[in-house]
Amino acid sequence: MIPKFATKTPQSKALWSIGCVLITALLQAFIIETFLEPAQLLPAGFTGVAIILNRVFFEFFQLEISTAFFIVLLNLPVALVCAKTVGKKFTLYSTIEFIAAALFLKWFRFPTIFHDTMLNIIFGGFINGLSIAIALSGNASTGGTDFIALYVANKTGREIWRHVFVFNIVLLAIFGYLFGWEYAGYSILYQFISTKTIETFYQRYKRVTLQITTQFPDKVIKEYLANHRHGISVVNGYGGYSGRDVSLLHIVCSSYEMDASIKTICHADPGVVINVIPSINFYGRFYRPPLE
């Protein structure tokens, strides 16, 4: 899992976010030139649309308009709309990301590493998914359909990367119709690997249940509620081995918050026993920090 950087000041948070988006932008440019173009693959979202437009204008109208130009042109209107709904800081950092990616595409030339299509698919898809997870951990995205995905997920509390994947399948079907089905099929496989990588490394919308056994429930509850915003259920009982009075606490939190929650609980009671259980389905009120 890509960890959230433990920052305390607004300045350090801003530096972390800018660092993440610049790394992501550089990786995006690297992926396009090193893996996608040699294998004639198409990436997802607005970057894929930008590449299609570049090829359409060149092959049908003999106009060479750069992919970088289309990336900025397509993303800016969505960024302006999402600034009011997703979050101004999130939109700002995402805008920095896609503009930087466009500039890196103009400024840098990256060498081809593999001459095998499957290797380009596997490594390109994995690095692309990882780069998006890095941007998300820095409170940003790569723009385009990521804006839409994050907005819906933050409203519903559910991951929708699979829905974004379906949208990209439609995009790739258009690509296949225009330029050949073989490379469209390769691009779908590339996108599948990328989507699975995001789901693996970005945990904001996955929940876990912390089952806590403690002899000091009041101390644990007080310290936890002072640092976190999730509720706690308490069941009192006794230890089957020790015969002492113990309490069983239940907390549902996101995987994104799990490490910090466990640290707080262990600080309150060093002798605590914690069992982490994946929460596949959850119904009821659940606090999730809004995207900034």
C-alpha cells in the first residue's frame, strides 16, 4: 500500500503533494514513450483520447497536433468543473500533474526498453497503476476520468475503478475500430493490469474491522476518539484463560487509516490484542475525510 505521508504543517503537506504529482507526471511521460508508443498501445482516460485525436488529425487530415496539447485541452474544462465539487486543492494539484505530464512529453525523450509487446504491457500497466496511486496518495490525480472516479467514490464510499475500466473498454473499442483490433486487445490487457495495481496500492475506500481485546477499555476509547472520528462498539466479558475482566471493542475504519488507528490503540494499552478483519460489506454511517 502506498502510505500517506505523515505531515503536520500545511507547507509540508503541499511539498509532499507537489512531489507526488511531479513524480507521477514524469512517470506518465516515461510510460507513454517507453512502453505505449513502441507497442502501439493506448492508455486510459483523457490521455488515450488525446492520443486518438493526435492520430486521427495526422492520418485523416495530415495535421500534426501534439498529444501534449490535447491532454491539456481535454483536462482543463473538467478541472474547472471539478474545482467546485471535488475540492480546490485536489483540483489544483491534479492540474499541475497533467500540465507537467504534457510538458515532460514535449521536453524529454525516453528510450525504448523492451521490444516485446507483452513485456511492454505488463511493465507499462503496472508502472501506470503505481503512478496513479502515488498521485492519489498526494491528494491529486492524473486528471480526466480520475476526477470523475474520485468524485463518485467520495460521494458513495465505494470504489468505482471497475466502472472506469468499463468506460476505457468502450474507448479502446473505438480505437480498435479505427486502428486495428489486435492493438486494442493489447491495450485492454494493459488497462486491466493498471486497474488492478491501483486497487492493490490505493486503499482509501476499503474498510477493515478492528477487533480489540483490552483490560482498559475507557483509556483506549478516550485516546482513540481524541485522535480519530469513527465510533466504537463495546462488549464486556472475561478472558477464557486468565479469568480477568476484559472488553471487546469493534472499530470500522478505512485501510488508509488502519496503521494510525492501531498505533493510537497500542499507545493507550501496550498489552492490547487486535484482530484485523476485512469488511467486505458495510451498511450505515461512516465518516470519510473529504477530498481537499
